[in-house]
Amino acid sequence: MNISPSDLPHKELYNLILNSVAPRPIAWVSTLSASGRPNLAPFSFFNCVCVAPPLLAFAPGLRPPKQAKATGGEPKDTLRNIRGTREFVINVVTYDLAEAMNQTSGEYDASINEFDLAQIASEPSMVVKAPRVAASPVNFECRLYQILDFSPAPTGSSLVIGEIVSIHVDEAHMKDGKVDRDSLDLIGRMGGIQYTRTKQRFEMVRPKVG
């Protein structure tokens, strides 16, 4: 079976891609609005981009328009806040935080503080003004590096690239001076409403060539 993306309605193409490109790590992004209002939201279009410089990227889609007859999508609070302040924090999501993370995924009004809504404690960051999730074992403080805007249609999105300026790691997840990856019970996004845990894993040694 061969499929041309242009032949599929957006919803079908969306489901095909998200069910095939998985599991996807989750960026739980905390920001502040220009007026200082906290915001917290998860994004599964997320990954590391580069180490020198240290870059992370995630892609927030557009919200459906509030007006029934409107044709364009609306920027999510996270994207609008980053455009205004040029900084944010990416918090990793463990299995213990899954329910709280999901609670913050709703399309809430900009006046809602998702930290309060999900009863998630915040802590001040060291470099940026945006708060970090206290219970997350790893937090990446980022300054905006670049935003790439794609289709302005209701189904479009933007790619936010941030440069890491500070990293917080819970000492409970450190071993011999390194992050103990076996102790991080991270989760990943699958298709639809499905998620997966990263506890089950296997090892393979890369082949030596030459």
C-alpha cells in the first residue's frame, strides 16, 4: 500500500503519522506570559537537536479558532508566551507525573494557571524567569534560539528551538556523576490516547567498522 499525503484528509494523515512515529518523548513546557502569568503544557512533537550548541526543539500546533466562522488557527499560550519572553523550561515527564501532565493538556483559557489546576509545585529557575516543575527529575532551562513558522492554516504549527542555559537533575537520579537512566521511569506518547513507559529496554552494541 502506498499513500500520498496530499490524498488524505488532515485527520487521517495525522493519525497515520502519530501511530507510526512513536514512542515520542514529552516536553512539559513551563512559561510565563509577558505579564508574569505561569503556564504549563505538554508537547509530544519534541526531541533534542544538537549538543554544540545544546538545542532542544518542540512543535506547538495551533488551537482551533474560538469563533465558529473563523478560518485561521490561534497560537497556543505556550507559543505566545515564548514569543513575548524568549525563554521557557522543558521538564521531563515520569510515570508518576503522567496524570498531572495529562491534566495540563487541556485547551484552557490563558487566565488559567496549570500549576494550580494540576496541583503541581513549581520551583524558581536559576537563569530564566519561567518556573520549573519541582517533581520533574530533569529540567532544561532554555532561551529562545529560533522559531520556524509553518502553514498558517488551522492545522499548521511552529517549531520552537531553545538553547539550554541551565540543567537541573534530581540527585536521586545521579549515579557515579552521571544521570542514572535506569532510574528514570519516563513515559512516551503513542497514537491517540496511548502512552508507554520506558522501563522495558534492551541493549545492542554498535558494530565496529575498520
